[in-house]
Amino acid sequence: PSEAQEVVRNVLLHHWTSGLTGDRDYHGSREFKLGGSPWWTEGAESVRTRLLITLLLQELRDKGWRLVQTIELCRRLNDKSVFVFARAQPESSLHWCLSLHSKSVLRFVNAPVEVVDALRLVIAGNYIHGIKTERVFAGYHQVRLRGRPWSSHNGNDHVHGRHMMLGILEAMQQRGWSLVCSADVSAIYHHADSGQDYPVDVHSLWFGAINKKPPIADGAVGVGGASSAPSCE
């Protein structure tokens, strides 16, 4: 619908600092082309991409569009998830992204400080190998785990990683946060001369809560700092 298209366009114009380089009709649908390569990024750029999707989910929910499903329609390694929305009652919401990277990294994009503090305890108590390092990365808190829970071909790191993720889901549910979706938004993959190619990053998880107050901007980035209207810089 045209109103949903305008919501998306406004978010892109206000929060994607690389701007729009294209806006056209594409076989009956509306296509926006973003400056840069948001779906083929690493490092700080990947944080910008996930923040953009977080803000899109948040604004669409506020305007009466609820995400009902993410689906995979193509088996190509460089393809991404499709987001399916349905009309719903407009409700004020707050969303944040738990972004999983590389072999052992978690980033808390747009997460309130109290969420980050709670999940640091959950991770420490549910992941047997423990936390290796913590720091602020691209404005948001990052945790690097010991071992390789996202890329464990041998050993049992992946089992402990899944146990930890269950703890995270339970903790979020207890605090009024719902898992909105899990989605693949990165097209970067590792090419192996011998063996099978595989994606560099695994899925990211988005959480949402209705009538949650946005993080307060105080002029400094804290553990999970984010302003009420962050930009993807």
C-alpha cells in the first residue's frame, strides 16, 4: 500500500545517511536503492544496516503495520530474508536487534541499557565457556564469547551457544520483550577453494515491546546507549 511505502521512504531518508540513489516502480512494486552496500557489509557498516532495519520495524509498527513473518524465497548464498507485514492497530513500540557476527560475537543494537545489563548476566550464567571481551563498537555494546558458538564444526560450542540463546529468549520474555523475527540481512559469504561456501554471519534477532520508553540520549554512549531517534551513521 502507498501509505506503507511512504513510511519506509521517510525512514530511509531520515536515518540512512548514505541517502537514496534510486526510487522506481519495479514490476508493480516500489523499489528503493540505498547509497552504499548495506546488504554487503562488515564491521561498523553492518551495525548501521541492522539499526536501519530496527527503525523500519519500529516505525511501521507505530503506523499500524505488524511484522508477521520472515521467509527465505531463494537458496542463493547472497540472497536475504523477505519481511512480510500485515495491517494492525497502531501501537507505540521500541525495537532492538541482537546481532550475531563472525564465530562468537554478539552486538546489542538500539538496546536499552537495562536490557544489555540483564543479558550480560544471562550470557555469563548460561554460556559455559564465558565472555572473552566486552567493548562499545559503533556506538553499541559488543560481547565476544570464548570458543566458536556460531561456527563450530568440531566440539560442542554450538550446543552451549544454543543453550545461551534459550536463556536470552526466556529473559526477554520475562521483561516484556517479544521475539519479532530472525532474519538474514547479510550477503557476505566465505568462499572456500575446497569445500562448501558459507555465510560469514548468521541470522540477526529482533525484539520488540509495546509502550516501552525509548533509551534516553544524554550526550554520551553508554553500555547499550541509543537516542530516541538515532541515525545510521
